Amino acid sequence: MEKTRLVKALRRLNTRERTRFLRLVESPFFNVQADLSRLLAEILVFAPEFQHSALTKAEMYKRLFPGEPYQELRFNNLVSDLHQLLYRFLAELSMEQRPVTQYQFLLDTLLEREWHDLAPQALRRYAQLQEQETFRGEEYFRDQYMLHDKQDRLLVDQEKRSYQSSLQEKNNALDRFYHLEKLRIACDMTSRNRVLNAGYTCPFVGDILAFYTHNEEALLASPILRAYFQTYQLLTAAESDTYFNNLREDLSQYRRHFPEEELRSLYSYLLNYCVWQINSGRTHFYQEILHIYKRLLAEDLLLKQGNLSQWAYINIITAGIRLQDYSWTEEFIQTYRDTLLPQVRESVYTYNLANLYLEQGDYGRALAQLQEVEFTDAYYHLAAKIIQLKCYFILEESEALYSLLSATLGFIRRNRQLSEYQKQSNKRFVQWLRKLYQWKTMPAGAGGQGPGSAHWRQTLESEPVLANKQWLLAQMA
């Protein structure tokens, strides 16, 4: 049973959640099958790992129905019913965290039953819960719309025909909800179009932008609307640095108004903008990248369930190296090593530490570091070879260099995990490195137009697909 969806889900619950789930299954309000509560109790004996030779369908069936022959269909039906109750439990947990949603369902029931005398008190409590919300984002605007909708439904049911503000407030809340969602989707589409050339289109976003361009007070009243307005301009406007600076400042000033997931998403747009600027030659944006990452680390926004993604880890280290902030970068590498997922930890840590040593000019330590780990991931295996090649090139270790050049080309040709772009760009790097080294070690006075010439440099710069181009240009110089 260890591989069933039910047991996999139970393994993900914490101890308190598993105890509460058992209580739900034992409650006759949610479940009238006594066999389900008995089955769950038997399975929970093996918590939290749920790995035991006795945790099998046949053994569980024997414990539930002693002396009866095993019936596969009967047992599978019990497991399926218990799994459905687990979904019900998860929904209840979610509802528990959203009291406003509870009042939405309550008010729907009161209005459907026409219990109009009880609805006003429920509406007042709904409004109080709304005012207590710290985050004024998509959920807040949607809940606000639902509140005014139910207020208006009650007035209509009671046949009150005089002017009431609830209808206008319902319209305004719907506009804010729609505008925010539309801007969020437009930002996502624009970003994906830029990366993937996906061809997404977002009608009416121009109307929304025009509305807020001429109604700045509406943006001032809602930090999250203003954030996505600025993000869209950041992604589309020709002169976007102003929007970059404004968005960065707003995210810092109004941090408490944004849920964590919203902040992560908006900061990712800022980071992507920095990368685009760096790729266009504005390398001072490395400073902006590192500044943003340091803020995200300080505010505990990068780690999810205690883990840092390998890509964030690499990006932070790359920025630190480019800015030659070696001391801080090495401290970061060591401090956050254990936050990497176990399956990639050693490869990512070892590669990045070796890369730091390479950039510091400590080629011996870089090579020694790479000898400590056997890289199983194709990306890191190739990246480690590139570091070794650079070290051998600079140290003029000819035999080791030529041997590794051949081995690297063979690895690139054979490996199926690498993309075609990775293969071509790294293959061209190996070819150029071999050519440069032959010139580097050529006896003095051998003649010929060497790699320091304008022709060689122009040829290298014009390469459309070439890994480590800037490093090669630096060696050529």
C-alpha cells in the first residue's frame, strides 16, 4: 500500500493533521462506514514513514475482516472512499483558514431559504472580517464583490426599491477584481511571449491601462493594482527603468499589503528585467539583482518549506561573482548549502564553489573541488568540465587540456539530456578553446595572423551560438 495515492497523501500530512483527519472519519456527520475509521486507524499505526512489510492490502484486509477471504474489489472501494474523505478533510482545512468564505456559503443558504431576519447579522460579520484583511489583493476584491452582491440580493428580496449604495459598490468591486486579474494575466502572457515566443494575446488590457493612466488616484488607493500596472509597463515600455525603480520601491514600502506568493511573483519580474538588461550589455544591473536577492533572503521569501531552489542559488552566486564580492559569495555558498534539495545538493554546491575559486584565480582549489564529487546530472557534469578546461588553459596544462577537450566533445555528442542549443554552444566553445590554445602555445615568431587580431575578434564576436563567449574574448585579449 506504500505506493497508493492514499498513503502518499497521509505521508505528507503532519502529526496533528493526521489526528484531526481520524477524528473527521470517526464523525458520523462525515462518515457512516465504521470500516473506514478502522482502516484508517490501522494504516496510521505505521505513521509517519508508512514503510513496513505489514502495510499491504492483504494484511490490512485480514485485520479488518478476520477469517474472511481477501476481496480485492471490496478493499479497493474502501481505500477509494477513504481517499475521498481525505479530500473532504483538506477542503475543510482550507475553509477553516478562510472564514470569509464560510460566511459566503452561510449567506447563500440564508438567502436561498429566505431567512432574511438572520442575514443582516451575518453580513455585518462578513464586513468585519473583510476589514481585518491585511492583504488587499485579488481575493480581497473578489470577496468584496461577493459581500456587496449579497447585500444587494437581500435588499431586492425585501423589495426595497429606494437607492442603495450596495449595487454601485458591487460594480466597483467587480471592476477592481477584473482589472487586477486582467493585468496579472497580461503580465504573465507578455513575459512568456518574450521567453517562448508563445503568441498570447490579451484583449482589453489597453483599455484598463488607459483608464488608470487618467485615474491615478485609483492606483494610489491600491498598492497591488499599481504594482501590476507598473509591472506591465516594465515589460512593454521602451523606457522602463522608471517603472523598475517605482515597482522596487513600492514592494519595499507596501510589503505588508502583499501575500508572500504575490511578492515572489512580482520580484521575479524585477529579476527577469535585470537579466534582460544584463544580456543587452547593461552589466551594472548585476548590482540590482544582488540587492533584490539579499532583500528576498532577509524577508525569508526565497525559501519554500525550508528549501532554496538550485536556480536561485546559482543566480545569487553568479551575481556575487560578477560583482567580485567574493567574501560574501563564499559565505552565502556555505550558509545556504543545506537548504538545497538533497538530490542536487552536492552537485550544485561543489560546482558553484569551484566556479568561485576559478573566478578568484585559485585554479588549484577549483580543480581539487571538482574531484570530490561524481556528477550524475548532465548539466553539472558538463559545467564541471568547462571549469576544468578553463583552469587547464590558464595553467597551460597541455596534456590534461587536450585529453579533456576530446572527452568533452565525446560527452556532448553522446549525451541525450542536453538540449540542442546546449550541445551546439558548448561544442563551439570547445573548438574555439582548442584553437586559442594552439595559438597561445605556438613558439615565438611563428608568424601568421594570431587571435589578438581584429579579424579573430570579429569572427568570435559574430558567433551566434557560443557558450562562455565573454570569457573567450577576455582570453583573446
